[in-house]
Amino acid sequence: MIICLLPWYDIYKVNGGFRAIGYTVGNYNYLYSLLIIILTYIPIEAIHAYKVLSGLFDYLTAFTVMYLTGILTAGSPRREKYMLASYAFVIFSPIVLQNSAVWGQCDSMLAFFVILALVCIIREKYIACCIALGMALAIKLQMIFIMPLILYVYIVRFREKRFRFGYFVIVPATLWLTSVPHIIGGGGILDCFMVYLSQGTGQSDRLYENIGCFWALFVPDSRKAAEAGIQFPVLLFVFVAFAVLAAFFVYCHAKKVELTPLNLTYMSFLCIFICVFFLPHMRDRYGYIYEILAIVLCFTDRKTILPLIMIYISTLARYNSYLWGIKLIPVWGSAALNLLALSAYFLLFAKRISAEKQEAKTKTKVS
């Protein structure tokens, strides 16, 4: 926060707030820059302003999670209790609290729009889904972690012709519309796209940044490896990530997984988890969305509580290492926990799909 967010705030503040709206400051997109400019007009310290903004989206995310939980637990006599509990679990999650109240990061903003997009895809509101995805992209590039799932849904529902390929244009169009104030202020017409191109070409030399990812099992200290000048086959690692992701969706297709609300939530969770766990150049905060979705899943299947705990121990160990200098477990230990958790979630998902198929066969025989 001291390295990036506060200096960005100061630049906009010194240069007159909205008069500097055409500036390109930092490496986030222009919707977030607009929010920073608005913060400069609030008569509180910058660090508190950032945290208030993030906290606001904590509540919006919690509300969206509550709504999603209500969809997944429809028909349950404890539905209202589950909804309220899911809301409280998000608000008081130690990950959420540290991310926003301590760190002042914007991951709750991204999570809000991505989970909103998931709700829309469950409700088959495809235009609204693409708008939400565009808003998420206007916050952070990590929105793309859910795109494989969205594309899979489009392919499966192609014959229904309700989800049109043209709807995908709405995503970049929404991103561009959020940059209109920047353009009016003198910024470039395509600046909102160039920001992410510059992010892609300006990756850190480190294989990962303080996250328990798959590659941490083999490279326990990415900082020392980078300082030693060790070059990793990053493209190969990206291929591995795509291969695992492709294998997951091939499995879903082979098993003819029905796109029910719960299955879509499970698939979104696993899709994002796989991306973050296997892709190179990931960092500690990138798992925020699947860490929130894990809360939702525990209200539909109690067996997911144990892997949920594994995820939270893994992430909190990394947060505490960075924020407080408290090294509870090494990064490879976090990676091992995440690997066990991911495996457990997939097995529970596979078991659920098998049970659905068996139930369908039983009903067919009876009829």
C-alpha cells in the first residue's frame, strides 16, 4: 500500500483531483483511478479512505454471497439461517478483514463483480453477466480466471441460442465505457486495453509472489531463485495450467455435468482455483475469489469444511508472513495444503456428479 496506492493518491491529490483524470497513474485500470480521485475529496487520511472503499465492497460481496447461498439452499428449512451465516462468515473472515481493513486492497471489488456474474449466469441473465464481467475486468485483469467457465457454459448451451457469442463483446465494451472519463480528460482512447498489455509484458522475475502455488513445491524460495538469475520455462508452466484446466472441463463434458446452480458454483470455484494454483507469476491475493466461494460451498456440503480450513490456513500463513513478518509455515507448506484442498474439492465434486447420475438412473428405472 505504501509503495503503490498512497503515492497514486498523492499524485491525483497534488494535481487537482478530477483535473488529473486524464493521467495514467500506476498499473491499475481507469475505473479504479476514478475511485481514487473521488477519495481525494473525502476529508480523511488516504490510508483510511482506501480502507473505507474496500470495506464498502466487503459488504456488497457479502450480500452477493448471501444471495447466492439462498439460491443454492432453496428448499432447505435452514435456508435463511444459512444465508445470514454466509453473510457473517464473509464479513468476519480473517482473509477479508486483513485484505481490506489492514491491507486496503481492492480484491473485494473484483470478487463482488465476479460472484455477481456467477449469479447472473446461474439465472441465465447473460447480458447482465457480461456487464458484470466487464466491470470486474475494469478492476483487475484476474477476472479472466473465471472466463474458461463462462466459455464452457456458452459451448454447452450453444444450441439453446439464448447465450449469443456476440454478448462477449459487452465485456471489453463495458471496460472501455468505464474509461470514458479518462478519455474526456485527455487520455488515450485505447489506454484501458494498453494497461493490461503493459502488465503482461512487465511481469516480475519471480516465479510466484508469496503464494502456496503448485510451483512452490519445487521452488521453495522464488526470491532467491530470481536473485540467482535462474530462468524458468514459464510458457511450459502456462501450458501445464491450461492442460489441467482442459482436463477438468473434458471431465465435465464426458460426465455430462448438468449446469445446475450448485454445479456451476462448484465449477467456478474449481476453475479459479486451478488457474491460481498452476499458473506462474501468481501472488498471495489472487486466491481471494475462490476463498470466498469456498464459504458458499460449505453450506451445501459439510464435507467441504475441512478443505476450506486448509485453504484458509494456507492463505493466512502467507498474509501473516507479508503483513506481520510472522512465518507460521513455509511457502511450500502452504502449497501442500492447497494441493490437498484442491484434490479434496475435486473428489467431492466427482462424487456429487456420480451420485446425481445414479439418482437419475434410479428415477428412470422407476418410471
